Amino acid sequence: MQFWKSLARTAILFVVCILAGFIAIQYYDCWIEQESRIDRLALLFSLVVISCPLSYFLLIGLARAFCYREVPAVPDAELPRCTVIVPAYNEGENILASLRSICADHYPADKLEIIAIDDGSIDDTLKWMTLAAAESGHRIRVIHFPENGGKRQALYRGFREGTGEVFVTIDSDSIVEPGTIASLVSPLVKDPRVGAVSGNVRVANLDGGLFPPMIDAGFTFAFEFVRAGQSVFQTIFCTPGALSAYRREALLPVADRWLKQTFMGHPAGIGEDRAMTNLILEQGLGVVFQRSALIRTNVPECYRGISRMLLRWERSNIRENFEMYRFIFRNFRWNDLRRWVMAATLLLYTLMTLLPVLLIWFTFYNIFRTNGEILLTIIAMALLWATLPAAVNLGRSTKLVCCSYLYGIVHALTLFWVVPYAFFTVGNSRWLTRSNANSAGKL
């Protein structure tokens, strides 16, 4: 097995060298052929846009490789009283499996409070919640909203009525792996400077077609690479709605502000996880990642559902990036490495949001001006980007490595429009991936 892993790493390195060399040669040839200063500026611009994020991820990768260590789960006697909040809307029978997995977790039952909230579902979600509560010996408390109020309203109710020292939020279409909750809350026990913890999210419905395995490969990169690297500096920007933990005394003082958040004069109906993370970071508290706190969640299985999910995420990221500028440079200390990393990450995320709007135009311009010669270079760049998640997935399966490259191509050719469209429609707060009367609540 070790031989094959070493061989795969060598193959990945070889692919990187080939792609980088091909891109460099193609750019050089196009640079020589184009005599116009504008044409050369367009080529240079697109190259810089690719290079800056790669440099950042190299830094994150080094931090992950040499410095990331997750906090070992503390003994049961040291575990705090924990309130698990599971909001659900039109989730159908899926909510039963989710609540069962929480009850089956190894967390001490006398320290675990479970609140399931039916957010005005118009399907049979409430019936399955009630069944789960009965099966659990009424360890689960069910709250029913007569009308849909949105995920923030449901979570807020749980925050206000929960009695735990730690709040854990879990999505209603997700399955918790045994031992996850103890692992998730342990950093809050060990380090008082930590205000929130991100869990490790994986895709549950891997047999649901081509898209779920591709998204799973992306999740591996987003969590076990990006968040693991950012965790070294306690600067994770988003605790995922699927699985996160918050210190009570850090969350409750900002809960009302979080609930009433607006954007462009309207209630912020999306991005509740990123918004709460911002409020934790604003207090000067750290946000870390626990690799062994594992949860499996369902994702859309068709192009339309995936594009809508990504669109919602991008809109919330754009909004919260703007919100973060309000405090990131306040009381800035030059010797504070953590604040420097936060600022660098924010500037990079902003760059990756704004530049695709121009990059699409530059890309089409380059294709036109080079008579299509640059098109293969663009595909090579997509593959080079995809090599990052491919390398992270090496230890898991060959299928996920292949899915990483496939997703890189699919994203470059069919999902390139998501970020620019999200930028120009950032005021839209529609959830997009929930139907009105679907048993599973998914498109």
C-alpha cells in the first residue's frame, strides 16, 4: 500500500510539472506572437490571477503539513453539557436517520441535550421528528413552528432555549459518525481562546450520480486542506452549518445581532454559518478545525441543484467578506500573526470574488486574439488547480483523485459563471436548494 501511495504522489508531482511547463510554454509563445501591448497585458493579467491564490494555498499547505494537530478528545468527565440543535424544513424521513445518529453518538447522555426544530414544514417532517423523539426515550425535544421562519429563526430559538455550555448545530440531512460530538467540543474545553469549532463534512449520497463524488472531492480539499491550514492560525472563516460547535458565552451576546442582520436593507436569509463565524472572530476568539469530527451530508445530484448551492454559498461569502472589512483592521496590531493571516485571507477571497468578473472577459479576449491557441492553456490551468484537491484525496481513493480532475474541468467549462453572477445578484437571499413540497427537501 505504501508503495502505491508513493507512486501516486510521484505521478501527481509529474502531472504538476507537465502542466506548469505546458502553461509556461504556451504563454511564452502567445506573448511572442502578440505584439499589442493590450494583448500582452491581458495575458499577464490572467497569469497573475492564477498565481496569487496558488501562492496562498502553498502557504496554507505548508502550515497544514508541519503544524496542524487536532485536539484529542477529552475524557467524559471533562466534557461540557452540550446542546445539539437540528433545524429542519421539508426534510421528510431524512430527519429520522439524522436524529438517530446523534442519539447513537458516544457522548454521555446526561450531558447531551437534543433540540429538533420543525421550521414550518409542509411535508411529514414533524411526524418523523416525533417518531425519533419517542424512539430515544424522549431525549429529543421537538419544537414545531406553524409557519416557515427561516433557518436563523429556528437556530435562534434553539440558542435561547438550550441550556448547554456549548451549542452544536447539525443539518437535518446529515449523519453523525460515532464519537464526533466529543471530538468537536474538545478544543473549547482545552483552549479558552477558541470560540468556535468546525467539523469535517463529507458527502453521504455518493451513489447519487456523477456530481456528489466530485463535490466530495472538493469537500476534502475545503476541510482537510484549507481549514486544516487555517486552523493552525485559528482563522477559519466559516464554521459549516452541517456541523459546528460554539462556546455559549461567545454566541449568546451576539445572537440578537446575528438574527437581525440585514444586507442592502433586507433581512439576511442566507449565510448564517459564515455570519456567526464573523461575529466570533470579531470578538478576538479563534476558530479551529477538528478532522476527526466527521459528518456525512446529502448534496444535490444534478447540475441545476449544484449550481444553485454554489450560488448561495458565493453570495453569502461576498456579503460576509464585506462585513469583515468593518472590523478586520480595527485595533490592528503589527505583531499579531493571527490578524495578519486573517487580513491576507480576506484580501485573497476578495480578489477571487472580484477578479473573475474581469477574468471571464480577459479569457474570451485571449481566446479570440490568439485564435484559440490559449484554450488548451486554460484547460491546463483548470487541471493544475484540480491537482490540489487531487493530492489531498490521494490517501482516500483513486476515484476521488479522478473526480478532482473531472470537477476542475467541469467547473472551468460550465460553472465559471457562478462567482460573477453571485457578485451582480448578491442582494438575493433566496435559499434556492429547497423545494416547496419535496419529501426530502432537495431538488
